[in-house]
Amino acid sequence: MAGKGLNYVIETAREVWNIEPHRDVRIPPALQDSKPVAVNALWTDYGLRPSATNLAFMVQSVAPSDLEQWKRRLRDWPIRAGLLISDGEYLLEYIDPSGRLKERLVEPDSLAVELAAPSSYLFTPKALAEFRGGQLTLADLEESVSKNSLSFLLRQRAELDKAFQDAIKGTLAEIGIQNKLIYPQNSISSRGEIAGHAIRVAIAFLAARILEDKGFFGTDSNIPTDDPRALLYRTVPRANGFFKKALEDSIPYLNDRILQHLAANLGSRVSFALVDHKDVGLLYERAIKELPNDIEGEKWSDLQRHYTPVAIAERMLELLPLERLRPEERVIFDPAAGSGSLLLAATSRLAGMSDIPEDVKERRLYLAQHVAGNDLDQYADLVTQLRYTLARESLGQDVPFPFPSHFSHKDYETLTKENIGIKPRVIVANPPFAEDGNTQKAAKFIEKVLSWLDKDSQFAFILPQSFLTASTHGIPNVRKLLTENCRIFEVWQCPEGTVGIEASQDVVIVLGTVGNSRITMPSIARAIFSRAKSSDTRDNGFLGKTWIGQLSSELNDWASITAPSINISVPTIPLGRLFYVFNGVKPGYLGRKYPPVNECPDGVKCKRNWRLAWHDNQRLWADPERIDPNVRWIRYGKNFLEGGRFQDESLLDSPKVLVGSDINRGTSNPLSAHLDTIGLCPNNHIFCILPIAESGKHTKKYNPCKDWREWETLSYEEQRIWLLGILSSSIVGELSLQGRSSRGITKDLLYKLPLPYKIDNRIINITRQILERDENHIPIFEPDELHRRLDELVEESYGNPPRLEIARTGIPPELGLWKSERTKPTFTVRGQVLEISEDNSQIRLYLNGLMDDNREEWLPILPEIPGWALDGTVFEAELSEDVETFAELAQRPWAIRRFRHTPRPYLTDEELTEELGIET
């Protein structure tokens, strides 16, 4: 076998495929391994740096006693095939189309024929020449993630995350047990500052270890460096200033025991050989979360808390129709770049477009000049450059992925078209959300950046959720500006915790283009109301339920974007024409506080306190026994209440319907309607509702209903009970989501709520039965037949309208459907939206590529369809291979995904003729 061993096999494969292998790659542990395993030679698709999604073929010399263990590794690793050389035999192990591992012996002399055979498509790495002639983005590297790849990827991320967290926690613990540390240069008293230095060094050491395992330092040493100081000394001359800042500004403050904690967790015990840019972003995010809150200022500004998850950034750029702009015009600018997620996504998106230069040097120059950043912080670009370096190393030096050539450090508020230094046609940004006086900074930001953009320019903004509904802080004017001057492609609503290191509020993401030729525009709306599994949005870009809304420039009405519309065909009447709504009270007068007390003081008028926290979601009666006895009474009168006393105290003393004003929409009961029968005095987070005739009051915005004899025949008690039954139903809970914020409902929206213009006495009767059960504390059994029947009757009163429901609690059901399609093999289809139904619930879709005899059909809204496709633009998409008909697609709408715009739509007839080489 002389000359027919390991080197012979590697050289044969290299010649057949014309792709150099990666040598001695340390693969992270598989299920049965406890530490990384070195592989002799590894081929990847396009010859790129190895990652969990591009491993094609490996060659390994194996002792006979280890053969079974290597077979198990091949089953567990995300690799298509491997050749194991053992005791002179060549054993080929490969994954067949069904996902099973097959094996066969290969004769040494026939190895080249075997590797070049037609059946070798199962494991042949994709050629670099194929990449050169086409296009590739960071996101495209995941185009065919198998179940095995996905499970390995998740295990790897969990392993690296644990290693990184252990490293950080170990250093923080070490800092905590040291009473006083003496450093070579200086001493600092703040434990928080020492922790900040440790986290900066941890990030730098992590980044350097990734570079090391990716081959950044060459192949002269395959032994990972366990010394953070030594590795940073080696990195500083060859990489950006973040490493230098860590080495010179932070390491002097850390003793050897702290550095040993970093080395023990991030050194040779782990391998970063298969990480990609998303892993880097996730690890960076986790590190910044540990940064102490008590350190701030310019000294720490390189550690950016202003962070957009990579998956969100990539989806924002993916769903903008950049193809509509000419290549030379596509300048993408982030004026508040922070740690660079949106810039990375912009470079990746442009790199995947087919009409940019193909020559490597020209492509690199193009990408550098067509992505631009700005951040007032002079250190903001350090982490951005670091992340570009790591992303580039994840791909390999042959793949152009340059840092933006334009990165300024100006206050974006001072920028104008004239001094900006570039001509952006696309703005992407996650601006500050803080309030500046009576103005929301994000609103001022939109006004500013839109002034830089010409017609047909595009934008994608991350904004506070209040942008959709707020009536103050300049937000309505900006909504009007967008509605009247722009076409809004998409609006996404993401739950708290999706964007930002210390995210404490829900966000919306708005995508659109400047210029609006139509008064009413269809827009795609996507939303996740439940906080459950928010990591699937942060890490993987899951966006939840999809529907179509209509934005009217005449009405400036974004309600259809906040929640799916329910088209009611029966007559209705606004609640404000039948009922009067007022707030509960707020204790306190002229700056003095008068909190509720357990006993009413002598000589003081008191009323029985009621808070939303005491309500019972399962019951409709406001049970006074649930009141906390320590805060049972509210002192009542003009000297004890903010704003003085009520003009008519009898309103509070009357039986009334109570509705929570500050109920989060992500709850099972978004109105929390109850009946107070004893005259409770609620706080100001609760609305009180009485019939207009009983209260003697009404809002000026609605004329009281008159001459409705069916209504007038009801007693006040029956009117209250009827309303309670309506408000406690699931359909009205859904109706109440229209136009409301994520944190509660306003009095105006409550007044606007449509009620059935027909009284069904059965609703009154069954609601009364529920109240009697509640007042007598009768147990409720599941399923609750009374509530089920009440829901049916209220739905019937509204005409049983079809409706889309968004899960407000628990795991969204769409999440499982989305995940089930992600790893299925696909084929390419071509399609076009021909028509949208009047109620926006369906699209008439043309689709070429199905086995179906029909080429077009009405379908429910496809959850992954981009907003730009609603205007009839032809698209390409990937469809799961096991879907053959429109009927099957209707049952599995998540099966069609990765929509792509038609290339070069900007070409004139003359340019198209020239492009196609047609002689005139």
C-alpha cells in the first residue's frame, strides 16, 4: 500500500474536485465525545471555511479499534460523507437521499472514478467556480440545513455558550472573592469596572480563539493557545483596534487567576472551527448582558449595548426589494450603527445579488463603497470591524466581505443631504428610543432620515411598539408622514426581549419605500404577541402570524396593522353610543400620598378599594373577598385624591362593569371584564362603565343612541350584564386588539368598540348564570361549558365572522409549523400574486412548478410572503419537495419560503435587449 495511504487519498480528492481541503480541523464534540476531535482533511462547499452547514467530505486515517467510533461520529456530525482509511481498506460512508448512512468499500485504484461518478453528487463539495459565476450570501450558506446539521448546530451553540458563560462567571466570581487587588500599573476600587475589563478581555480572547481555529494565523501551529495575553499579543498586529484596547487598557487590571479562568474555558478544551457569524453575534450579545450596569461613559463605549440580533438584521435586509434599485445606486446607510449588525446584514445582502461585479477585486471595492455606517460614539466601529473580521474568516479570505469604506462619527441630527458625505438610497437603523421632552427620539429620527432620501429609496426601521398607536410625542405626525409619502411594505411586531441587550419593551419593524401613488395600500403585517420562545425570533428570525392590512393616507389609520381585522357583516353600534366610561381614582393630593389603608380613619370618608391584581380570570364577578385586607380602604374626598373628587360620587357607588386599562395584550383575557355589584372604588388603572341613561353622562365624541326600542326595553341591570357577556367573549377580546398598544387599551378605543346592533337575551341569561355561580363560589370544571356557550352566542351575534387569531400566551402554534418545514428539501417555483380578496384574507396566486393541473388558485395568506410581492411582482421561491398541489400548499403554507425578487427589474427595453444579446 506504499503511496496509497492518507496522502494519496487527499491528493486524489483534491485533483478530482479542484478544491483544497482544510487540514487538521478540530471538530467540536459529537454526542459520544467529550472534547474536540481533529480531522485529517475536510472539504467544504465552495472551499469556504468550515461551518456546521457546509461540510461535504472528510478523509481520516483510523485505527481498526476506533473504526466504529468514527462511524458514529459521521452519523452525528453535519457532514455528507467520509472516507475512513483503516488497515489498508478504504471505507466510504455517506448519507443517502433518505438521510440514512450507507457504506461501501472502495478500491484504491478506482478512488478517482468513485469521486467523479454521477452518484457522487451526494457528497461532492460545491465548486468554487460555481460560486464565482453565481452569488452567495452569509444567509445562503444555510440553504439546505438538514435535521442532522440543525441538531448539531444547536448542540454546538449550547456548548460554546456554556463555555463562554462559564468563563465570564468564573472571572466575575474570582473578582468577587478578592478583597483588594494590586495591579501592575494601577488600582481601581470599583468592582464593576474590573468586571468590565474582564468582559472586554473575554470578548477579545473569544474573537482571537475563533480566528485561530479558523486558520487566521496560518497552519504553522495547530495547537490552540491557552494564554489570553499571548494570543492577544499575536493578534494585535494583524487585526482591528478592539484587540489592542483589550490588551493595553484592560489586561493590566486582571491578575493571572482571572486570565486562567478565561483560558480554562475558552482555550483548547473547545473548538471554534465550525462557528459562523451568527454564533459570534450570539456570543457577543451574551457577554454584553453580563456587563455591570454601574459602568458607563466613553471608556466603555466599545462594549455596545445597542444591539440588533443578526437574525433580525438579516430578515430586514432580505425582505427589502433592493433589486428595484440599480447596482450603482444601492448605497445602504445605518446612521446609528452601534455594533454593526445591520451593516453586516447589508454587506451580506449585496454580496448575494447577481448584478454586482463578479471580479473579486471589483466586488470587494463595490461592497466596501455601497455599505456605510455612522455612530456618534468614536469607538462604535471597533466592535463592528471585529465582527466583519470574524464574518470574513468564517467564509475565508477568497470571499470578498470588506468593512465599509465610509464610517463616520457624527451626530445624525446634524447630518443633511449636503454634508452626509454619501448619497444613501437605503436607510436601515435601530435608532434611540428615549424621549426628548415631549418628543420621541425615534420619531425625530424618521423625519430626519426621510429628508435624505429621494423617490424610490427604501428603508427599514426598528421602532418602539408605541409607534403604531401613540397619540403623543410627535408620533402621529410621523405616521402621517409615512402614510402619505411612502409605500409601507411590511410591519412586524416583536415581543419584549427581541431587540436590545436590556430590552424592556415591545418593538415594531417598518419596511417601506419613498413615494406613494395609491391612496390605499396593502401591507404585510406580522406579529408575535406571546413572549414564549422569543429566542426563536432573536436567534432564527421567526416572525409569527402574517396577515394583510390596509393603510389609508386619508385616515392615517394603522389599526389594521396592529391586529388582524375582523370583517363583521351584521349591523353594529359603537360602545360610546350606549355607555359612559370613566377612570377609577388615584390616591394623592398636591404631592402628598394617601395610600390605601386597612381601616378607615375616624372622621374620614372611605370607599372599598379594588385593584386589577385581585381579579379572577376564570370568573366575571368582582369578588370583594379577594381584596387584600391591608389595603382595604381608599380615603375618599378632594383632599385625598389626585385631581379632586368626582362631580357625581354616585357613579362610583353604582353597580358597574370594570375593564382593565393596563392589561397587556399578551394575556388570555385582554379586557379582563368584571361586574362590580357592591360599589367598589377601583384605582385609575381600571375603567368603569355604566349605561348612558343610568349615569346621565356620555362622551361628546358619540351621540347617545335614541329610538332603539329593543335597547330601551332592557333594564339598566340587563344592559350591564349584556355588555359584560359581550366583553368577556373571545371574539371581542380579538376585536379589542385593533389599534391598541401592547400594554393596554385607551378609553377612546373602548368607546369605539363595535357592539352587535341586536340584543340576544340568551347572552344576558347565560351571563347571569355565570355571575350567580361566581357569587356563590361554585367550583368551575374544565371545560367550562357556560363560557363555551357564551362564546358561541356572542360569535353568533356578530354573524360568525371568519377571523385570524394570534396566540397571546404560550408557544405560538405557527412556530411548530415553521420549524417543521425548515429542514425539508426544496425545489424552486416561480409565482405571482394576481389578486387580493376584498376582506384581505386570501390571495389569488399563480405558481409554476407544482404538479397541480391548475396554475393559479385562491390561497390563505402565505406566512413568508414578502410585502413587495403584493403588487404583483414576479418572484422565485423555495417549496418543500413533498408539496405537489395547491390543496397541499393551502394545508402547509409555511412550506413555501425564501422568496426572491425578479433580478434587474430596473432595465429599460433597450437595456434588456442588450442584456439578452438580441439584435435589433
